[in-house]
Amino acid sequence: MLVFVVGTRDFGPQSQVANAASELLIEVLGENGRPARTAIGIAGLPLNTPVEIEVIRHCGAAANRS
């Protein structure tokens, strides 16, 4: 999961903002939904969006292939 959080230079807890998304995935998908995560602070996003989250989830039998 990649999380972009808009903030000022003195705003540091981007990872805490991303915790809510992680917790939701775990709540919905169980421990298999626990993501690897990166949280990045940035100056702005399109349309003045405060947070952008990208999640790539693989579902299905192909996940079990060697």
C-alpha cells in the first residue's frame, strides 16, 4: 500500500494517517489483508485531495503458484 499524505513541512506523522487504511484492510480481509506499506508526505495532490491511497491486491489461485 502506498499512501500520499498532504501536509506542511512541520507535519511528520504520515504513517499514523496511513494506519487507518491498514486497519481497515485487516478488519475486512483478516491477517491476509495486512499490507506492506509506505507513507509519503507531499505538498499537494490533484483536486486538493488530502490523502491518496494505492493498493494492489492479488486474489485467486495464481497467488499460490511457485
